[in-house]
Amino acid sequence: MNVLENALQMLEAHALCDHCLGRQFALLGYSIENSERGKAVKLSLTLHASALAQFKDSEGLKSLKILAINGFSREAAETIRHLKKRVPKNVQQCFLCEDRFQLLDGLVHKALAETASYEYTTFLVGVELPVAVEEREDEFKAAFNVSYGESIRHEFGRLLGKSVEAQTGKTVDYRKPDLVIIVNPFTESVKLQVNPLFVAGRYRKLVRDIPQSKWFCSSCRGRGCEKCGWTGKLYPESVEELVSKPLLEAAEGEKTAFHASGREDIDARMLGSGRPFVVEVSKPRLRFLDLRELKEVINVAAKDKVEVSNLRFTNKDVVRRLKKAESAQKEYRVLVEFEHEVSEGDLCLVAEKLSNASIKQQTPLRVLHRRADLTREKYIYEVKVKKVSPKKAEMQIRCQGGLYVKELVSGDEGRTVPSVSELLGNRAKPLKLDVLNVIVDEVGEVKK
């Protein structure tokens, strides 16, 4: 069966607008919109039917009436008038779209109004349809063996996207758009899905006794009580809050999530070039941020506590990479105090035995309340030890991430093997711990 015969059968069974008829043949021809394709098919059918009608062929007049009624064809109606026949009244709506393609301009206007208060570079249009509409189209395609068609959902999305793109100069992005405009042509509703803004960088924690993330009060779980001074937190500040708050305010977002490549203890400093992190800002209204200025705002507000560097825009993939990099190499410095005096020979033994060594650690007692009781094996690449007093030494350790350095020193009642205490038979305890370096590839940058 050829295209025209197939199209006429469709029109004989159902009223179809130009979009919905043309869409059934969307893969035939190029650079043609479905509305143009549908109109061209109807015009071809009108010419063919008109030729038959000129020779008094009843099939010609029948086809013209089908086109006038179910095809909404003005040309077919005028041809019937020219033949001095009664033109049937057309009071139907399109069987498939219920004339919703006539609402396109209004839907685009609504979409532009919704997005007006947001900064964005890329977008995508999503289309919601009633189940009955999609089922009706599926049944139609099966009945007429449609093999060259485009779905009604796809056509709505494509046309709306092209119009928004033309009017805003923004770019359609199918993978990682800043905004998703969700349109329902049947309820005429338009809503936005605002995708997060991701800002990466490194932070240095210059003082002790500041946690990386908000530490909610264990008694009230953040609601506020006498124990926490009605703040809901055990510590007044955190790296997360000091870094994230200025970004949240600048982006006019809803909330933030702080992602980092591992974490240091509350009483440990994070020095060197800092620890990689990503701040995820939910539902940001503003995306075109001046990150150089924001870096200064953060560093001034957190002066002598936390310092950020190398702020840049990035994406969600980097958050996944950060999590995978938690076990990357790290360098530590720890000041150790011994129960008894130590010799240079003792310290050389520690460096020798712990360099290029595998350490077995059962979950430390101090974190057992929040971590599963497992035995983990971590690798130490290099240990350097320097004596600073008869009972004190400074150790520098380069190791696999996830090693509990404090327990490497103390032994944690035999839960870490080997340990400094065990190797020397001399009880050792960590006094001050600093993270000197987090050795990971720098996270990626996305230009805005």
C-alpha cells in the first residue's frame, strides 16, 4: 500500500490534524516538519480526488468529503463548493492530539515565564502525557501498521525545544541540562526541574576541633536541647558550613550537599594543598557565579580557620570520582609521645618495619558505634621518623587512604597490627595529627 492510500484509510477512520497525519510518515523525507508533511499529503489526496470527481467518479467526491471533515482541509472544502456540492460541516477535533498542537505557542510562552528567573545555559524539554493518549496512539499505529512514524511525545518535545532554543539562544542538552522544562499539553501545565550546580575545589583546615561536616547533637538529633545550647549541633562551625553557605547564598539555591575525598578527624588539621571537595547546590536560581570573588568571600569569612582554593564549576561525575578516590594515597604527620624514652635505633626500627608494609586494622573502638566491626587491610608506602625529645618523635607517613593513623601509633588494644606500641614494646599515643597531602588527580572543570 502506498503512502496516499494509507493516509486516506487513516482519515476515513479518524479525524487527524496536519501534525498527527504527517507524524505517521515522519521518517519519509528530510527537513520537513510533520505539519508540512501532513498538509502535503492532504493536498495530494485532494488533487487526486478532484481529478476523479471531474469525471463524475463517486469515489472522488467521497474522498473530498473525508478530507474536508476528518482532514480539516480547506482546499478539499473549496473543491466541493466548486463542484456545486454541499460542503459537510466540520465540528470534530483531532483524534490523536485533541488539537493540542494548536497550543504550542502558549505553552512556549508559559515555559519562558517559568524559566525567566533562572540563569541557565542548557535545557531539555520533557513531555508528560495522559496514559489514555499514549495508549490511543499505540492502538492507532498497530491498526494501520505505522512503520515510519514519530511518537506524539517526541514531536511535542522537539517542537517545544526548538522554539525555546530559538527564542532564548540557550542550547538543548540531552545528557546534563541545567534545567528540564516539563510540559503537559493536555493540562497545559509547565513545571521546572532545576538540576544542581556543582562547584569543586580544595580546602585547608588550619585549626583543630572543627568537624568536616555538621555534627548534629546526639541527644536531640538537630532539634535543639539544653545539652547543645539549643543549636542542634555539637560544634558551632564546620568546614561544610564555612564553605557552603556563601555558595548557597550566591546561587540563591535551596540547600547544599558537601562531598569530599575522605575526611580528617576533628582534632586533625588539613594542610598542604588541601583536600578535594565538591559543593552541590540544589535548585540554584543563579549559575553564572564569580568564583574568584566567592573564594575571597569564603576565605575572609573563615579567616585562620578554613581556606579554599582552585574553585571551578564541575559536574556530578566528579562526585562519583571523589568517592572512589577516598582510598587514594595520603600523607600524614603525627606527633607521638612514648611512655618510656626512645632511642634513635628504636625510631629507625619503626621506619623500617612500617615502610612498605600491610597493616591489619579492626574497626577502631572510637568509631565502633558508627562503623561496622570489620578488619581492613591498608598499605603503608613510606614512614619517616624524627626524634624531638627523649619521649617524643614526629612521624611522617605516606599510606593508602582509610588507614587509621592514631591506631597505627597506639595499637588500639591490639586491634591494629603491627603498631608503633607493639613494635617497640613501649606504649605510644598520638598527640597531634596533621594531614599533609591528599594525592588524587585533580577533579575536572566544566566551563560555564
